[in-house]
Amino acid sequence: MTSNYEPKQTSEAMPKLVAVLTVLAFSGLAAIADDNADCANLNTSADQSIVACTIVILGNARAAWAYAARGRAHLNKDDKDRAIADFTKVLEIDPNNTFAYSARAIAYINKGDNDRAIADYTKAIELNPKLAMTYSNRASAYALKGDYDQAIADANKAIEIDSKLANAYNTRAVAYEKKGDLDRAIPDYRRASELDANDQFSADALRRLGASP
């Protein structure tokens, strides 16, 4: 059995993902944040953050953290090209910045460029192979591309690292569903729903497939 159901866009979960990645990337930012609060603060509005980060960058063109924060703000405004430009600048300054690769991948997915997103997620995984979210999001990119076997493989790896990552189960479920394997898709949707009671995606999928929660 097949369907025309599309996998959940990574961009739908983007604000939460970007926030998590930013916290990881900015773990050493406390001292700088005192003087650059509007740029570094995740609770600052996107427009305010962009202005503040631009001022920081004008004073220090090598401030990779400021480009990353401004890129995050652009991403939150769905300004994909400016976000990509800022994350690319971060990587020019700091080629091993996993946050910049993962965040730029989100922007590429939002542009429909799944191949570049996959390449960026792959680089992020090479730099830090222990982040389940990166595998999960690369799985989403593969699913969007129609490479369901690779999507399942990446989702499996994400679940191996973090068995409570609901998004990985959802992505694997979509891949199984696209392959017509509802016997595996439905249990994955159920597991995602169990792990995240507020996950409307899995709840809608189960309802659409006529499956009990």
C-alpha cells in the first residue's frame, strides 16, 4: 500500500532544533553575552538580533559566533539565502563548526536543495558522530529526496544513539510508509506519539491510516 503522504519537513521542527544546536554551539558564550546580549540571546527578536549582531560584526569581522547568531535569526525569519551566507562565513572562520553545517543544512532543505543539505549533515556527522538529531535530520533530507532506504538507515542510527528521539521514529515511519510497509510504519508512528504526547504529526498519521494510537 502506498500513499501520497509527504514526510515531515525538517523546517517544521526548525525553531526547536536551531535552539538546541545554538545552545551547544554557544556553550562558551557567557562572558561575551554580557556585552552582546541582544545578539547572543535566544529570546531576542530576530530583527533585533540581526541589528545587534551586525554591529558586533562591524567591530570584529572574525566573530564567528555573531555570524552564527545572525544566521539563526535569518533562519527564524525564513530568509534562507542570508542565513546560508552567514553560516558559510562561520565555516570560513571555523571550518569545524558543527552547528554551522547543521544550521546551513536546514536552510538548504527550506530551499528544496536536499543534496546540499545531505552534504552538510554528512560533514557535521563526520565532526561529531554522536549527535542523534543530526542523523535524524539527514534521514529527513533523504526521505524528502525519495531515498527511503538511506532514510531508514539514518533513522536507525539516530534511534541507536537516542532511543527517545520521536522525530527519528516519525521519519522512519514515513520512509516505511512510502515503501508500502505499513506493518513497520504504524508501530513507529505509535512510538513517536508515545514519546511526545504533543506530536500532532504522528497522531495525524495514525488517524489517516485508521490505526489506533
